[in-house]
Amino acid sequence: LIAYLNGQFAPLNELNISVMDRGFLFGDGVYEMIPVYSRRPFRLDEHLARLTNSLAAIQLCNPYTQAQWRALVLDLVAKQSFADQSVYVQVTRGVAYPRNHAFPAGETVPTVFALADPLELPPARAYELGVAAVTTRDLRWQRCDIKAISLLANVLAKQQAVEAGAAETIMLRDGLMIEGAASNIFIVQQGVIYAPQTGEHMLAGITYELVIELAQSHGLPLVLGEVSEAMLRNADEVWLTSSSKEILPIVQLDGRVVGKGVPGPIYQAMISFYQNYKATVMRR
Ligand code: PLP
């Protein structure tokens, strides 16, 4: 595996960062995960725009232009031996001594790290039969719209899913369904798709935005707004979306069957719109 650190490409096991890196000490940084199919990054501009927003939100100067980011990602992709990849990009506020919460006084050089792993989508049976999810209280902070590397609450939430034998944990805050530990959530009730509108309590997923675009362009009824816990529990269909899972049907929630216990008709329509879209952009 060839990875990237601060201007250099090298085998992953040869790369090292300082223990004084603020990413390591404070989780002071942001990241992106970009899926790559047949060596072609999917929705790269959207991911880079979100990275720019995350950097601005934590007052970290973007170290590269969009063109430089593009070149970095494409170079990294070209260096791997496998064609379908998951590109991880992370920027931290760099190395500073002594340890101090406030931003370092002088110029700091951000630490830029990028890694391309083989993309491992869930197995076909997950799309065909659906997966299980559990719910938990959302313990995160108030700026979940920033794709921050400080992910402790997401880590703890995801572990609950693992321990319950489920694929994802859905986070609830003040009676509302927010999102998954590492995904966005859609529900369907009587043929209408519902999802939370973007805001400071959830990440605006690139896949979430694409699913909304596809619903609108294909004329599927869609309502963006508050989704209550009751709506989630009474839904005919529940889906999760993310760059590493695309769209997965959730057929069991906290041990109870969702709808008919199989991927529903609106899911079937949406996944085919998604696959067609993907095939079209990949052919360009
Ligand atoms: N919400 C959270 C908390 C995430 O970590 C992720 C991605 O991993 C998503 C939503 C989905 O975002 P995307 O579709 O951009 O992968």
C-alpha cells in the first residue's frame, strides 16, 4: 500500500508522525472518505468541497487548492495495484509543543495524510436481504456537520451495533432520528421518503445528497425535515447511506422487524436509480 504524508508518497509502514501532532493529542483535524470505482473517484468535487467546509469550520487554512487535492487523490489512486478503492484523506492542525488546547501561536504546518485501501462494499446478501440496526442516544457535540476526526462517540455507538450483531447504530437526540454512527438514515412511510434536513446535528453525506437528487429527478415523493423516533419505529422501510456502503436496507431495528422484514419497493427503485447513475458517470 502506497500512502501519502506531507508531500511524499511512500509505503504505509514507512510513514510516521510526531507524537506532538494535534490530531493525535486533541483529535484536532478533519477527514474525508472518497470511494473509487475502477480507479475513478466518485463525486470527488463534492468530497473536496465538504473538506474545504470542514477545514473552514475549524479555522484551519486549506493547505492545497482544489486542483492540488484532485492531483493528490488521482496520483494516490494510480499508485495502487487494485482498482476499487476507498481513499481516506486527513488534515490535522500539525505538530506543536508544548501541549496546549488553544491554537499554536506561530505558523503551524498542517499534517496531510492520505491512504487508499481496497474498497470493500458489503456482501450482495446485505443488499438483497437487508441488515439489522440498533438505536442509541446521540452523545456527540453540537457540530456534527463538521467531518471531524474526533470520533469517540461514533466509535462507542458503532461498538454497540457490533455487540448486538447489527450493522449500524442509529443515533437519537431529543426524540429525533439524527443519523447512523457512520451513515445517514432515510425512512419510507406510505410511499413517501423522509430524511432529516441538514443542520449542525448531522453530517451532510455525499451519498445522502445524491439519494435526494435521485429521488427528486425521478419524481419520488420526498420530505426533508424532522424525523421523529416514532416515525423511525413505524416506518415501512429504513435505509442507510454512506460512501462505503452506498444504500443498504435496514430490515430489523432494535430486534423488531421493519415493515415486511425485506427490502421494500421504494428501496428497490432507489438502488436501481443509484446503480444506473453510477454506471453512467463511470462511463463518461
Ligand atoms: N454520517 C456520519 C457520521 C458519517 O461518518 C458518514 C460517513 O462515513 C456519513 C454520515 C455518510 O456520509 P457519506 O455519504 O459522505 O459517506
